[in-house]
Amino acid sequence: MKPIAALAAAVLALSACATVPAPAPQQDAFMANLNALCGQRFLGRVVTTDAADADFAAARLVMHVRDCSADEVRIPFWVGEDRSRTWVISRNEDGGLTLKHDHRDPQGNPDGLHWYGGDTTSAGTANRQTFPVDDFSIELFNAGNASVSTTNVWAVEVHPGRLYAYELRRPNRYLRVEFDLTRPLTQAE
């Protein structure tokens, strides 16, 4: 066998062995819990007391679970009349989950700090996944004069029939918003 043909055969054989890591059963269950909410909207409230969140706490907070699949769920998060935010939770190539924050201006263009977030570093649970800030986001925050956010850790909880929660933590900062899953909003609300 010629050296090039032998090398090609070896590369082909090795690539056949390469597999994408399987998602953890806890993450499958977590995504199933999110998908069970698809098409529904829920009212939320800030449950932490940081003064930095006064505007959020005073606004009407609504999440709308939509655009759902086994691999990705998009959750627009409305703060009063501001509809610029969407949480995107998806499977990543490492077999874990990724949380990204999609921020858009009224025309639908990426706005300001956009597409920041993180990846799970453990299997988590069927009810809670944690997302430490990723390298892309650290670079984005440093470039966008938001270096305080380079240690962010986000968490999302889904307790079926009871509660959905979004958290942001970093030194000297903790925000938690909880949504009541017992009462989906109607179209009129």
C-alpha cells in the first residue's frame, strides 16, 4: 500500500471511532422538562433583594417558552415593554448544554452585548443546570467594558408544575427570577 493511501485509511479508521459524547440522562430530562412548557407563557418576579435589580423588580416579567426541539429551546424574556431578550438553551458538541443570551434591538439586529453565556461543566440534575461563563463571553465582556461579568455563573431550574427559575451569580451579585408554572398566562394577559 502506498504511504498516502495508508495514511488516508488510518485517518478514516480513526474518524470512525470518534463519537460525540452522549448527553447525560439528567440533561435529557432537563430538556424534556423545558419542552413540556413549549408554547406557554408565565409571569415571574425577582425574589432577590439586590438594589441593582430595582428596575427589574418593578417591571412585569414574562417568559414565553417557544421554538422547542430536543436540541434547543428558545425562551423570550420580557421586562415590561422591553422584548429584547431571549434565553437559548441548546445541546453542545461536548454532549453538555449551553445557555446563551440573545439580545436584539427593535429591528431584530444583535444589540450591545449579544450571545453571551456558558456551558455546563457537569451533568447537573433533571431540575437544575449551571452554566459558568465561557471564553467567548469573557472576551465579549472585556471588550464591552463589562469585565465585572467575567466570573458570571448562570443557572436555570425547571420544577414541573411548580417553578421555573433563572439565576445570575458572581462575587457581590446575585439575581434570581422565579416564574409560577402553576398558572400559564392566557392570550389576554
